[in-house]
Amino acid sequence: MKLSLYFKRFFKSSQSSGILLIFCVALALIIANSSLGSGFQSLLDSKIGFENLHLEYPVSIWINDGLMAIFFLLVGLEIKRELLEGELSSFKNASLPIFAAIGGMLVPAVIYAAFNSGTDYSNGWGIPMATDIAFSLAIISMLGKKVPASLKIFLAALAIVDDLGAILVIAIFYTDQIHWMYLLSSFGIVAVLFILNFLKVKKLIFYIIPGLFLWYLLHHSGIHATIAGVLLAFSIPTNESTTIISPLEKLEHSLHYPVSFIIMPVFALTNTNIAFNNSMIDGLFSSLGLGIIGGLVLGKLVGINLFSWIAIKLKISSLPQNSSWKQMIGVGLLAGIGFTMSIFIALLSFKNEVVFQDEAKFAILIASVLAAVSGYLILNMGSKNIENTEED
């Protein structure tokens, strides 16, 4: 009975998923730099699927493009609910993450370009633009009730807009070829999904099946398939009732535990599989390393807060409810956790340069750790000060 109660508390705790994720990161780094590293990499590179359907991919692709589409589906559901009936339901609150994300993409790219313009590294300007939504939300969730829900929602919305921007950057600047027939077909599936919503179809199966086809078509179009999760989420119907559970709420509830305690840990194990070498250390002090670290840590912080400040001063937007500028600084730092999205762009930027890839990976890892630790500490201290003020 006590064990059952313990696990109930474990799964209900928003902090536990973040702790599990950090454990998986540490475990993956240990495995990658041990005798098990080559075997684990071989497992990730092994192909599974259906060759006749053109669905045979390495395990790592199934995780990053398949399982993470489910993660994006869950976050998209939460954002939609907040847009319709929660913290983002007013234009002032909903517009702030968009302005913040734009600043959080432009300033890091400018900082990177300032270090690397005219060098062999110049093509990597998109690397510090990305925010790793899974890790940034995991870190902020570890603070529990010390951080207002509105701030967590702001970070989630910002990270989604940021990742959509990163996906567009990949599609326009880093994709060799767009397959237009697949892309146009995916638009047709999106239209079908929203027609079902308009016709008030409530059965989730009528959305899930077209959603699978949407993922397939987007994946073959050349665009990162995780966007399928967001598009599907925004087509799922909801309602304003507090007594009747909507299809959106039903799906959101059913996805919460699998995403937090299976998908995200597996994602962490797969993408932290980084084997260290001497060239990585040297790369930290090159223009590549300085551009990445400066872009992710300083660029995200400045870009997000500067654009947010401008939007609020112009009275277009407003600060998240019960939050402060000190907490916004912490969120700006957490958005500097580029990690997997940044690594993905680095691989595309330097396709035939393995040394550049290794240097970029290590710089991204260091920048993400700096951003995570500093963001966590500032949010934690800011929350304590707010609690003390409220008590006084």
C-alpha cells in the first residue's frame, strides 16, 4: 500500500519528470564515454520499420521524429487550452511569447554571425536560434509551485514558437530539397482535420488516424515531422464547460504520464549520446564555440527580454500573471537550453565536417548546462524573494 502511494506521489509530482530527465542525461553521457558507447550507438543506428512503405529508419529517427511528435502534440494541446480558456486567452498575454521568441531567434543568430562571418563556420548561424522545449520545461517544472503557472505556460508557448521558427529555418536554409507533392498533401490532411473540428466530430480516433498520415506526409516532404503534433493538437475539439470533459482534455490527460516518464527520458538517452574528444575542448575557444555559447546563453537572454520589454512598453503585451522581470531573466536563460534542436541544426550545417560537428556538440552541451543552471538559480532566488514580500 505504501509503495503504491509513493508511486502515485512520484507520478503526480511535476518535479519528478525533470529529475528523471537529468538522470537520463547523465546516464547517456556515461554510456557514450565507456566501453558500451559503440554498442549503444549501433543500436541507435540500426534500422527498423517497413521498407515497402518507405518507413524504415534508424531507431534515433523514430525517437526524434516519431516519439517527439507525440511530445509536441501534448504541448500543443496545453497551449490551445490556455489560448481558449486560460493564461493566454487575452491578446496581451498571447502576443508576448511570439515577440519573445522572435527576439530569442534574431539576437542569437546575430551574435553567432558576429563571431563567424567569413569563416568556415559561417553556415552554422541557425544553431543558437533553437530552444530545446523538452529540457527547458523539465527544468522549470523542477521548481514546482515556486514559479507561477503563467510563467511555465509562457515558456512553453515561447519554446513552441521558437521551435516552429527553427523548423522553418531548417526547411528554407538547411533542407536540400522540399518534396512538394507530400507537402501539399499534408495541407489537405490539415484541412480535413479542421473540417472535422468544424463539424463537431468528438471521437478522437477520427483525428488520430489522419494525424498519422499527416506525420507520414510531412516526414517525407523534407520538413521536420514534429510539426505534425502541433497541427494535430490545434484541430482537436474542446469546450468551455468545467463539468464535461472535452476530447482535448481527454487526450491531454492520457498523454501526460507516457510523455513525462517514457518519451522524454528515452529522448534524453538518445540525444545525449556524446563521446568526448580533445578537439571538443579546443573548439570551445574557437569562434564556433564562442558564437554558440554567446548566442545561446547571452543572445537568448537579451533577445527574449529586450523584445518582451519593447512589446510591454508599447502596451501590445503584458507580463505573465504574478511574474516579475527577475523571473523573466530566468526564463530567458532557460530558453538558452538549445541542446537537441541545436545539435540537429549543427549536423545539417556541417554535413561533411565531423570535427566541426563534434566541436559544435560540445559547445551546445556546455551552453545548455550554463543556461539550465543559471536559469534555475535565478528563478529559485526570484521566487524566494517574491514569497518573502508576500509574507511581509
